[in-house]
Amino acid sequence: MPENDTGRRPPLPPFTEETARRKVRAAEDAWNTRDPQRVALAYTPDSRWRNRSESLTGRERIAAFLTRKWRRELDYRLVKELWAYGGDRIAVRFAYEWHDGAGRWYRSYGNENWEFDRNGLMAHRHASIDDLPISAEERLFHWPLGRRPDDHPGLTELGL
């Protein structure tokens, strides 16, 4: 998998509130592309993940995981929100909506803890996630697939 042009992913640690918020939005935007190769470039080549009950190491495994995820989680739309930050670490909370192949909708809620290297690549990601079945009428994320519009409410504004 090719490196990005510089091998750096600004903003770089140590994070301020402003740079942490930009890092969170950049991650949300990338994940909303549902492009496993692009998303994997934000992680160090040896990045370590825990996602639910699965542990992964390395970009290739991360990209393979994301490929499986987005084949199963259809019409995926994600919102992330900064929870805390300090030094080279950021904590986020998130929610995403998706449906399975049978058309059943879900809202998945979770928290992530991130640790970055000096180049702004994520070296560690720990995610805890719960899935809530919802009806199509309960959906809150209706923007066209891709980046969430800037004027779309975030988690706090939506009461999530």
C-alpha cells in the first residue's frame, strides 16, 4: 500500500483543542468515503487496533477489515465528536447508521481512544461499539453518501 506524499498527517501532536477537532473531522471525513485503502493510510504501517472483540496489526489487515466491514454495513454514515485530548492522544465518541443486506437499519454507538506518532499517524486505536436496531423512520443521518455537510448537526445537537 503506498505511503501518502510526505508520510505525515497534520495536524501533528501535541494537540490543542482546535487541532484535535480538526483531526477528528479529518478521520470522520475519511471513514465516510468508505475507501479502505485511503482510510488505512492514516495509520502507521504497524498500527495496533482493537475493534469490538477483534485485534489487528498493520495497514494491510486494517484495510482488509474495513473492506469486510463496508460490504456488510451498507449506506454507512458516520459522525464523530471530540471527547478529550492531551499530548499525542485523542478520545472520541461516535455514532453511525447503516443497514444490512436484508434492509434492517442500525445505529452503532461507540468510543475510540487514539494514540498518534510524531508524524500524526495513528499508532493505536481502541474502539468499543454497541449496535442498536432502529427503524428507517428513526434514522437521523440523511445526507448523500460521503462527507457529512458542515451544516448537519453533530452528536450533541442531535441529542446522541
